[in-house]
Amino acid sequence: MTVQNPLSTTAPPVSSAIQAGYMSGFGNGFETEALPGALPLGRNSPQRCAYGLYAEQLSGSPFTAPRTTNERSWLYRIRPTAAHWGQFRKADAGLWRTAPAREVDMPLAPLRWDPIEIPARPLSFVEGIHSITTAGDAGSQAGMGAHVYLVTRSMQDEYFYNADGEMLFVPQQGDLRLWTEFGIIDIEPGEIAVIPRGVKIRVELSNGPARGYICENYGGAFTLPERGPIGANCMANPRDFLTPVAAYEDCEAPSKLFVKWGGVLWQTEIDRSPLDVVAWHGNYAPYKYDLRKYSPVGPVLYDHADPSIFTVLTSPSETPGTANIDFVIFSDRWLVAENTFRPPWYHMNVMSEFMGLVYGVYDAKTGGGFVPGGMSLHNTMLPHGPDMDAFEKASHAELKPHKLEGTLAFMFETRFPQQVTAFAAETPALQRDYALYGRKLARHFDPTKP
Ligand code: FE2
């Protein structure tokens, strides 16, 4: 399957004229070519590549990583990345922060924010990153950044890659078209996309201003969690992950290349589009996934399972079972447990929990305040749980089967404490009264009534 590309020499292709195409599977050894015969057969690096292309390997893991974590792709491109290079200078990183970044000392409290409003001024994807938290140390390849993106203009003749981490996109409002070196990915709210470290992109708006969340993963690449006794099916099924077919820009026009490296945003001028990969093969590539295809597994008799049961993707650490990041969702599902307090339980956690809401109502926060586009942070060993409204309702509800519908919340859960950025501490979107929501929980204790 190929994507037809207008071969332009003066401007990037017109988006509306091109349809994205995908291949199914997670971490497969994919192969795809936008021109027939562009992909070498039987070898990676022939003496001369078809069409005068250059061969380039992109290594997402050390060469000697075990097979289960070894990731690399071979790209056949008009010019190698070394040719898409110039004199880099520091650019204004705006509100994008990279760990370690301790800008403020917040009071010890759970935190929650209203949605960050999308401003009217022009903001590209790179300009529109608003960091909320950072954790760990990007230079040590451990931890993450939790960001909100606010985008009001498409990137034009501008390209970007992130050397500090891979980026998990969680759109909340507005669709995005991600032009990547590997092909085109379209995403809408309800879907996610993952752009691996080092993959060049250009981000276009599809239908107006966009807002969403980014998990910038400094650690091991996101992968599917083990399913243990659940077996071979359910949760996120590999066939529902989609990787783009090859599509390229043959565009010779003044362009800018931005690179985030070492927590610094760098910028240079180049004379062409670096999205010039005509064919590629390998298992290191961007992908998308529709969260509405997630097949949740949960309690079918009693009690509320740990939220790890809803893990979509995990970034493992060196310690088994201790994730650098778990990406967890709370989506449509039936609640059927008998004699059970069905919402999430009250909790203190060695991991730290950043949450966002794409749409609907999250079942632990029915009392208002956690709204689509908003977010919360329940940091390492800080208490949290249902608000008073959710507790009282769930404690007295008739326990017939009940379907949670039209809801999609998510969590970036990391083993590291999360540092709040100065922006997140100072924005009017911060809910100053959230910290004491737990104080509203009434006393019900009566020693005479067992
Ligand atoms: Fe929790």
C-alpha cells in the first residue's frame, strides 16, 4: 500500500489531497515504500539504492538490546539527516520544560486545573507546549514531562524532532495531522499517537484550534503491558495499533528545523523538507491507536481492581513491575461488582499520578471541577480519592449493573515525584480550593451501629 504524493519543489504537499494509510500491528517488522522498488530487497545497505536514495538507520535502542526491546528502522531517503543540518542556535522554548526542572515549591497538596484556554494568538505545535509537570531526569533517560499543547496554526516549512524523549499525543479538542518521516498520521480526540524519539514531524491542524495532552517519555519506549493470566486477548490488542505507510515530501524550499536536545530548543535553517523518506522498514516507527477500541477487563463479582488493569501502554524501568510511566485509561465499561464501593478507592501511592479528561465524567469526581481539558496531580504519597458527592452516591447506590458511557479519562503514572512548573503554579486555571476537597468528607462512624 502506498500513498500518492504530489512531487512539489516549492511547497509542502496540500494536505487535503492526501489520505493517510496505515499498517496494522504493534512493534512489527513493517516495510513500506511510496515508490515501487524503492525498498532494497535482501539487504539493508546496497551499494547504490534505487532512485538515488540514501540509506540511513535510526536506532531507537542500543544495538545490543535484547530482541524484545531492540528497535531500529532503515530509512531510504532523498538526503540523509546529516544533510538536513545547519548552524543551530538556541530558540525560545516558550513554556516547554524538561526534567530536572524545579521552578517552584508548591504546598504539599493534591492539585487540579481547569482547562488551559486556547489563546487567539498564532501558536504552532512547538510554540504551544505548556509544561505542567516534569519528573526524573531526561539526561538519565528516566522520567517524563506532562504537557498541554495549545495549537492555533499549522507548522509551515517548519519541522521538529525531540531527542529528549518520545511523545505520546492525547488529543482533547481538534484533530491533528502529523506529517512524519515515516508517513502521515491523523488523530482525533479519543485516539492517541506516539512519535518515537528522533522522528521528525510537522504538525498540522485539521479542523481548527487544537488542545491536548503530551506525555514526553524520557525512558524506555512505550510498549504493551504483559497480560499475565488475562491471556492472549483483551486490553489493547496489537492489531488495533496503526503505523503509517511511507509518504514523503520532495520539497526544496527555505525551512526551519527545530530540535529539542538536552532540554534546550535549538533551531536552524535548511533548504528543504527533511520528511523525504521514500521507503522504510523496521520496528521503530510512529503509530496511532483508537482508545475506544480498548477492551477493558475488570471485576465481575466484587471489589474494585487496581487501575493497572486499564494500562494501555507502559514504559518499563530496570525494576520489574515498576514502570517509568504507565499510560492508563478509564473508558466506557460496565460496573457489576456486588456489595462493592464501585468508584476508585481512597489511596496513597508510591507512584505519582497525573490525570486528564478527554470527555465525559470521571467516576471518582462527580461533584464537578474535573472537566474535559482539565487535569489533576496526585503526587507521590499524597492522599486522594472520590469527592464527597461520589462517595455519598456510590455508598447508597442500588448495585444493579451500570454502564459508564461517554467517558474517557487517562493517567500518566510515573515512579518519580512530579515537579510542577512555574506556569502551572501561577496559571489562573489552578483550582486554589481543590487541596481541601477531602475535608468535606463527612464522619459516618457510629460505634453503636456495626
Ligand atoms: Fe491513585
